[in-house]
Amino acid sequence: MCFQEVPNEIALGFLCTGCQIGCRGCHSPQVWDAQNGTPLTVARFTGLLHKYSGLITCVVFFGGEWQAPLLIKLLQLARHAGLKTCLYTGLQAVPAPLRAELTYLKTGPYIQALGGLDKPNTNQRFIDVASGQILNAHFSRE
């Protein structure tokens, strides 16, 4: 479970492998290799949603946009279960069908000189998709 990646939410997080962005200074370079990890099937995902029902308020995917059809299906299942949804991507934008399934979206590649969401000069944005509001201030440690 994740407590800081999505403001005011308790999230079940999934780190997706196969990232082709390869940000310099990436905190999780192991995700670049698609062979790492265990495949997340629909059955396994729904089992985890059931297991953590009542304990989580959100599901967050770190990557996975390169497998949009599966990711969209998983996001729909989470929303159907009454959960909010979030995607962390190094892209500047995601396709509309994917964006439509998201409550929150973190965009932008990690640029070491600019820092992450907790830095005032970051290029990254954490967005409430429905309102378009940028929520980066929730990550500030000052």
C-alpha cells in the first residue's frame, strides 16, 4: 500500500515493467526490463481488490501506459469497485481513452536537475483529471 503517492488517499500500488522512457536518475530502473516482475492478470488484480476492500481508496499504477488496453481494463475494474485511480507516467500526456479512466495523473519525465513533485521547479505535474487542478503543493516538504 502507498500513503504518499496520491494525496489524501490510501492506494494500492502497481509498478509496471517494460518502461521505454528510461529517465536518467530514475528511482526504479528495474522497471525498464519487461521480464522483471509477475504478470498482473485481471484475475489477480480483482483478487487483490477484494483482499484490500475497505482498506484502500485508490489504485495507482507506476507506468503501464505502453499496455493501454490492459491498463484501461484494470482501471475500469477499480472504478467499478468504487476506487479512485491514478497513473504515474513519464509522458507529457496520455491518450484520451486512458485519461478518461483516471482520477489523478502524474505527468512528465524525471529530470534530475528539476527534481520530483516535491520540488518547486519540477517539470512534473500531479493533476486532478476532472478539475484540471495541479496538486503539486500537496507534495511540498517545506
